[in-house]
Amino acid sequence: MPTYNKTEILLIEKAFITAYETCTDAWVLSYSQNLPHVHITFKTLMTILAVVACIVNSTIALFLICGHLCYWVSPLEQKQIIRILLWVPFYSICAFFSIYFYEAQGYTAALAQWYEGFSITALFLLYVHYVAPRPETRANFFHNLERRWMNGKKKGDGGSLRWYRVTWIMVFQITIVRILTVVAYDFLYGFTCPLSWARQRGATIIKAFQSTSTGFAVFGVVLFETRFRSQLPEQRTLLKLVSFKGVVGLEGFQDILFPVLADTSVFKPKPPFYVSWNDFAKGIPQFILVWEITIVAFLFVRSMTFEPYRQAVQRGIPLAATPGSAFLDSVNVMDIWRGVKYMFTSFTSSTYMEGDKANVPYDEGRTLDMSTKMESGGTKTTAESEVS
């Protein structure tokens, strides 16, 4: 445990008194000296390496996105994949700015977490599309689907429509919650002082609320993936989920671990002060995160590949749109907002995400599979162009 002499203690006390009086952060929390031999601070070194990771991550993600846009044959399917892929550069850039601007980390981290919620809903919509591609026939599909317990055993008579609606609510609530938490963080960091008890207490409450919401959403996605694992096409659906959510789970653990270690004095800056308190509590978790995203980006090369769609085009399936139109379709979030509306109306009316189960029979023959037009051995995907 490092000890400070009387002069250092007086400087630290004076810095905190000034910070409380001026509603600023104490300068001693960011104080560090240049590293030996390289003559730059530890924060600068993290920033440079974070830039490298951002470039690598963004390059991989943009390569995959461009591939999907150029082979746009299954719009409802590929638009969700592109939204998940955009999480890589978005999260990487937010992590970089969280390192470069410690004082703005509350805002940048909140934005990253907002897009994380958006990506979770996109992953869920992708799974739903794999199982029931036609929205107007989904109600009948789930109404006729056998009810099961979590262990796979039959659960009485009747269909699974209620289960589908409950799962939908579990996932889509995160869209609303993340918007509310971003607004809450903006107010918290805009109207409280950095060292105030109100900011610390408020941030803890928001994180707890956000973590609970994330837990429900992820549990809903896992339930759906588990329920239909044997029926999902060979699209590496489990790898999509694990590669995406693994790093998010680690991020949450790191965001708790490092500040706690710093607050409980497990870590204290000590001479020659190469690593500051803010470097340890704020910089290192985000630095680890940006390189964890690099691992996910490489996993996405396999789980989010555009290869089956390229093969489909080579076999004669026409493109559904130009790359420019495909990109505009991907950033059009009206389907997300219709999904939010369905979350509130699912138990009162049969709406956009179900169709009319009374009048529209479920015709399994209409949910064609692109594999019928692909040679044996290709990766399966839904023939959106055939059923649209």
C-alpha cells in the first residue's frame, strides 16, 4: 500500500477542496508523468493503441457491410445483420473518446450503451425472421406452435403465441429503457458536480436499472434462440449471439471492477506516478474493451459473412436493391419503432408483427428457403426476394 509524505497529502487535500468549491474534477486524479524511454504518458499510449484498434475494427466491419450491400438479396435479413455490424465501429469510437476525454466518458459510454440495446433488438428481429419470415403469418405460426417448458418438455395444450408476445416485450423494452437512461445520464452529468455524492448515487441507480433491463433482453433472445435452435437455418446463430454479447458482458464486469478497486484503495497512484487514478478507473476498462471488440470483429467475419448471399447472386437470384438504396433501408428504423408499438399493443390487438391469425392461414410453403436455389453445401438463408 503506497504512503504519501506530508507535502503530497497537503497537495491532494487542497486539490479536492478546490474541486468541491469549483464543481470540477480534482487535478490529482489525472496526474501522471511520462513513461520512461517512450516519453509519453500512459494515457497517451492507451489513446494511440486505441486508435489502432478502432481502425482495425472499423475496417473489418465496413468490409462486411459493403459486402452485404453489394449482394442485397434478402433485405429483412441483411438489414439486421448490418445494424449488428455497425455496433463494432460505433462502440470502438465511443471507447476511444472515453479514453481521450475522461470528463466526457459519462456521455460517450451512454451513447455506446444505447446502440448496444438497438443491436440486441436487431439480433432478435433477425432470429424472428429466420423462424417466421412473413410478418402477416406469424400469429398463426406461433398460435399453432407447441408450448414447451424451458427444458423442452411439452407444456399443456395450446400454442406459443403468448410466449412469443412475452418474449417480444422482454427484448424490446430495452429500446425504451436505453433512451431513458441516455437522457438520465445527460441530466446527471449536466447538473451535478464530478465529485458529488448525487452523481455517484445517481450513476449507480441508472446502472442498476440498465443492467436489469439488459438482463431481461438478453434472456429473451437466449430463450428464443434456444427454443428454435434446431429449426434455425445454418447461419451460425449461436455464434452471432455469443460473439456479440460476450464482450458486452465483459464490459459491464470491467466497468464495475476497476472503479471499485480504485475506490477501495486496492489501487493507489504511487511514485513515480506513471498511472493516474483516472487511468486505472476510467481509461484501462475502455482500453481493454476496444481490443475485446477487435476479437468480436474477427468473429463477425465468420458469423456475419456475406458469402452465402454472394453465392446466391452468382446462382441467378436477382439483387433486391442497389447498394445505396440498401444502405438507406438499413438505417431506416421504422421497423424498430413498429416493434416498440407492438410491445405495447401485443396483448390488445393483432398488429404489424403478427398479421391476422383469424383470416390469414399459415402457409409454410410460402416461406421459401434460398437453399432451394443454391447448390448443396451452401449456407442456408431465407429467400426474401422470393416471398416479398
